[in-house]
Amino acid sequence: MSFVAGGKKEMAKVMSLDAVTETEMEEETENEDNSPLPTLKGKGLNVFAFFNLLLIIQPKQTISLYLKIRNNTTFMKKLGLLFSIFTLLFITNLTFAQQPQKWSASDIYHQIEKLNFLGSVLYVAAHPDDENTKLISYFANETKARTAYLSLTRGDGGQNLIGTERKEMLGVLRTQELLAARRIDGGEQLFSRAYDFGYSKEPNETFAIWGKEQVLHDVVLAIRKFKPDVIINRFNHRTPGTTHGHHTASAMLSMEAFDLSADKNSYPNQLKEFGLWQPKRIFFNTSWWFYGSEENFKKADKTNLFSINTGVFFPLKGKSNGEIAALSRSQHQCQGFGTTGTRGDEIEYLEFLKGDMPKEKANLFEGINTTWTRVKGGEAIGKILTDIQNHFNFNNPSVHLPKLAEAYHLISELEDSHWRDIKKKELEQIIMASCGLYLEAVAAQQNTTPGSEIGIKLEAVNRSIQDVEILSVEYLGQPLINPMALENNKVYKNEATIRIPSDTPYTTPYWLNERENPGLFSVNDLRQIGKPESDKVQLHWKLKICEVTFDFTKDIVYKFNDNAKGETYQPFDILPEVTTEIVNNVRLFTGKQKQQVAVKVRSGKDNAKGHLLLDLPADWKVTPTAIPFELDKKGTEKTVTFEVTPPSYETEAIVKSFAVIDGKKLDKKLITIDYSHIPLQKILMPSEARFNKVVIQTRGKNIGYIMGAGDEVPENLRQMDYNVTLLSPEKITPENLKQFDALILGIRAFNVVEELKFKQNTLFDYVQNGGTMIVQYNTSSNLVTKNVAPFDLQLSNDRVTQEDAAITFLNPKHKVLSFPNKITEQDFDCWTQEQGLYYPKSWAKEFTPIIASSDKGEEPKNGALLIAKYGKGHYIYTGLSFFRQLPEGVPGAYRIMANLIAAGK
């Protein structure tokens, strides 16, 4: 996929980097030889060994830091050291500490321009990072349209290049990365309830797992809520089977919803609150690479193609649209999508699909009234705002407050509730900024519990010459201060105490509360479906400005000063009184012996006292039945130990831990996601673990593990009683490797660990001298070395996405299928998400393929597990998805891995 010698180098000059999709970057990659992707490999740094040392100590933070610097080494080569350092510092400062936005006069003027435009665009695709940020930024900042991205999923099924979050937790991370992107490019973010279950080869499979009607319901709902004039699809609805099934499905659903949103018989449950809506037109955001080549694109009929030059420059922002789009796209850090900004003309192509075709090919809003005359009673509003826009005072925006207040009053009187509510909210923010009005409520602690009291520090300042009066500040109807006038530039501070009602829901992601089916989150409230995140705890401020009353709603936040980072903001959360967590979420019982099971209990309040229990099936024995605990201070933890005895036969149990306080059962574990480019996330999930009584024989004891893009396999290996040592590249020496019975390379190690290209001879010598080396999957693009094996091995995009695909043993007598565990087809039962990915497409005769399988209707793929004898040792390459199966406690995956490790025994 990277640009190599020849014509592909020229692709970068004409390609929008936003064509890079989830399919092409994470494990869903396909059609690599034809996809116009930028190289993400970088050139590496001499400090790489230092990073790998840190990797052992702080893996999540180190991977994140390494990827930033690694990606910026490419900038250094292309743009020079100075620009590279500036870019890194700029992006870091832009997202650091999540401080609230503070508008400049230029920002206020830009928002007034947007206030004067009554038109909207909805961009539709399947995953986080599928969106074309150049188009989103263009419509939001150049056209001034209300612009949103509808991502059908939250990207739960992808991979994570900066940490170990998987599945739902990865979806939370990627949701926040999308919100970070929208804060930069000016768009809004919407979702459906669809769960990203992993790669799908065609849309019918996607619909079968999602439930087509439910997701179509959500797309229609998004259209009726957002009411777009123009819809743009990222993908082609007419070419199933040529890309990720989710991609094609998103376009197919969008095409259907275009008509259904105006049909009164379609999902009538939505009509009372959101009504009908008919978008004016729908387009497909095409490009030459959808045609296979630039030559084919030049020959194509362009009758229905519209071209937009998105390479505009915004003097008020000091950036080109391409630079803004790159900053936005670079928020997708967990997908490694750091992107260099572009300048100059850049053409995006839109193919007209349905609706009313515009007569002007450069104006998607042709024939749509986007002025204030669009709504009854809007003409007078438009005159006021146009006059402000034409005579805007950049030195003192507050002089416009009387007229802005007059416009606000008129907007409040509009009959059209859709535009009334949108424009009121926009104008409220403009008025606050024009006043230099600073309103803040800071909680004394980052989190508290339902039923508790917490102190709040209030701060307000009016930095304008206009009269501003606080009429009230309330929390759920509870007044916190007395009315008072805000004098110019005089800071008002006060303290108050609020009581959180005992029935207040926890501030955890709302869509994770329940799962309706494997492909759909369960959310029944129409007002919640599609929202990017849960509501926060808020205060209601009522102010009088220029004799007009305004209602402002502001989140309560938590703020502290960090000696290194300065003023740091975090969300304010409502959490349980205590949370519990079983220390290992997968535990293997390989014999009859009892095991000590550790459970952590963490206090969410002072003086938390109760009992901790384990809930197991009746055939598992646990002693004691309950353990008392007492935690004096909030935030303290205690670990207790239960003794668990498995049954005598093979079985699996879902085990739950919970605490009982004053008769109340608390059964959640607390997960924290903390990266500098997104707000701190506190997620509550069921406190569960998977216990497996299995028969697994192992040979060998000491394992060396070289981390790649990040996985949990080392901890899973420890569950099998292996001694696992994480190896940084500088520790890969002939003398050091002698201690290991096997070496295992983590997923994508040859994609992301630059220094491995200097360590191949050492690794191969280890094998030649009798060692066993197991290499897990890599993508064929951006390899740090082509010599991933001692013999010829060519990687591909081949995969088996159906986790229950039938297995054929190609060499049933091979030792790896019988020693020390007998492997059968049943060992591939209960696999999750996929069977394997990125299988080699060809290999030297020295390799022996062990298994074959395929998705329905496809030819068998033989490259899932390849073993070669090399000298005295064994080299093994596998695309089997151990990184997914082992953390899920799949017994067969553990047995197969044990046999691979024992290949040389």
C-alpha cells in the first residue's frame, strides 16, 4: 500500500489522504496493491532502543509517544526539522488537557457567517476514520453549512496502535477521537447503534449480523433529526464485494433512507418528535481510485460528476483547508493516521445519485434557499445579522451585543422549531464570546456517587462594556446564588454545595448499558440513539444581557493544576460507591488443583464498608462465600483472595464479582481510558471473568515476547504458567536469546518495530541453533523488512472472517497437531470475530501448511499456519487471530499455541 518506486509515488500528488479508510489501515486491509495509501512506516530514530525499554515499563504511553515521533520523522525528511518539531508541538498543545474552547474575534466572525447560512450536509460512512475530513472541513468552514458525519459504527472491531483497548473499549476511544476531529474541522458527529463486529466481505453478511431493519431505522432517524439538504456517501452502493461489507452497507442504507425519511409509513414511531424530511440530493464521494486507475478515470463519463476545489485558504484561521483536515484526521491516533497538511488546489469529486440535480456543478446547494428567508419570520433576522457581518468590529465584538440580542429575541419567536433551536444555540455561544463571558463550575473532585453532596466552585466574569446580570444559577431547580450584576472585568467567585440525586445514572457510555444482539447496541430512547456520548452533569445559568434573558447550560467540570502541564481539565463523573474487578479476566484451570483468585475492590466514597462475593456456577466451589472489606478513603483499593476449585471435567464459567453495601448490590468494574488527545474516560462494565477448566499440556517454560502494535497475549501466556519476558530490540542478542524455549513476535511487529530490520540475522540464528520462533500476523504494506522469514514468504490480504469456518487439516500427522495436545476441529469452536487474517499468499517449499479453511463460497486458504524447519529449530508464521482468541479464553486457541511453543521439544 505504500508508495513505491515508479508511478505510485505520483499518486500522493493527486490523492486526498482522506481516501485512506479503516479497511486499508487496520486489519481490514484489502486490495493493497491498488489502494492509494500514504506510507506510515517512517524512517525510525536512533533513540528506538530507549523507546523499547520504556515499552516494558509503560507500554500504552510509550507506544503513543513512539508513533508520534516515528510519524514525524517522515515530516523531518520532507519538510525539514523545524517544521516537524513545530507540527508536533502544535498538535500536542492543540489537544492537550482538553481545555474549553475560547473564541477569538475571528472565531466570532466565522460563527456569525455560519449563523447566516441555513443549509446542512450529512456525510455517511461506516467507521471512525472513514470520513473525508477535507470535505467536512470545506462544507463547515468554506460553505458555512451545518455539517455532520454519520459513522454507523464506533470502530469496536478494529485494532489499536497506541494501547491495548479492544472491542467496546476501543469503540469508546475511537468515539472520542472522532469528537476530537470534529472539534478541529467544525463538523458534528452522529452514530447508529451498529456494532463493529469486525471485517465483513459483503453487505449481506453485515446486514445479517447487524439486523438491517434496525440500522436502517437509525439512518432514517439521523436524517429526520439532522434534516440535511445534501447527503454524501463515502462508498459506492453498487459494488458489493469490492470493499469492506460495512462500507457498502453504509451506502446502501443511505440510499434507502433518502426516500424512506419522507415516507409517513416508514418508522412512524419517529414522526411525533422528529417529523418527515426529504433531503434535496444525494452524492457519492468518488475518486479516480474507485475506477482502478487515473487512466480509467480520465476516460469515464463525467456527466454526473461534480468537482469541488477543497484547497481553499482561510486567512482568518491562517490555515488551508488541507491543513485543517490533516489536523482533524490526525486525531485518529489509535489507527496510526497521523497526516501531513496540504496546501494548494485539491479537487474532490461527487457523483450525483438521486434527487434534484444542481444546475451549477460547483454549488451543491444550488436551488436550496440557505438564507433566513427560508423560515417564516426570518427575513428580519437575516437583515440584522448581515449588517453585523458586513460591519463586524474585530477590535470590540461586544458593540454588536444589542443587535445580537435583538436577533436572539426574534429567533426565539420562530415557528420553525428545527432552525429555531439550532440557531438559538449557535447565537448563545456567539453572545457569550462577544461578551468575553466566562462561566465555569468546577467540582471539588473528579467524581462522586449518587446520593452524595459535592462542593462546586463558581466563576463568572463579563469582559465587555455591556450590562450583564446573573439572574440565577441552578442545579436541578436548586438555586445556588443570588441575582447579581457582572461589572466589566470584575471576577465573581462563589462556592456552593449540590446534592446528586440517588437515582442519578452513572456517567458511563450509554450505549454500553445493554447489548440487543451481537451486531447492535440496545438503546430504546429515540433522543439518545445517535448521540456521540452520554450527557454530563450540568448547571443552568440564566442571564440578562442587553435586557434580553438567556439560558445557558454548562457542564460541571473538574480542573486542577499540573506542575508540568499546567491547567488541566477532566470531565466530572458519577460513579458507584464501590467497583470490583477480578484481577485476570481469563483464568485457566489445567488440573484439579485449587487456585487463588484475586479480586480488587475500589472505593468511590469515604467510609465504604461491605462484603465482597464471587458468583460462580454450582459445580465450581469458592471459599469463603463472602469477604468483608472496609475502605476509609475514597479512591483506595483493597485486594482480597478467594479460593476456587474447578469441577473435574472440562467446562467454562462466566464468573462475576460484586460488593454488597447496605443491602445494595454493586457489580461494575471501572475502566479508565486516558490519552492526552481525548478527555479522560471512565467506563463501567460488568465485573466478569471467564474461567476455563481445560486440559492443556505444555512443554518449555521461558518465552521471549517482542511487542508489536499492542496485544494482551503475554498475559494470556502467563495464564498457561509460562515465564514471559518482554524484549526490547536492544535485548535481542544471541546470548540473551539462549534462555528462551520460544520467541513470539506480537501482531504487526514487522510493521511497527523499526529496529527489527537490524535484528533478523540474530533471530534467524536463534532458530538455526534450535530455537522456535513464532511470528503473528503482519500487513503486507509498510514492512520494516521484506525478510520476515528465513525463506521466501509473501504476505497477502487473504483472511477467513467467519470464525466458525470449517477446518481441514492438510498434514494431519504433523507433530504440531498432536504434541503435546491432540488438536481436532473442535479446537476451532467458539472462536470470536474472525478465524485469521493476512495469510501469506505464497511460500517456499521449506514451509509446511498445516490447515485450510475458507469463508462460504470461497476457495480454501492454506496460509493460516506455516511451519518450516530451519537448521535445528522451527520458524512458524501464523495469521490465526490468537490476539483475539486468547483474551476471550478460547480453550482451543490455548492448546494450539501450546503446541506451537513446543514445536522444538
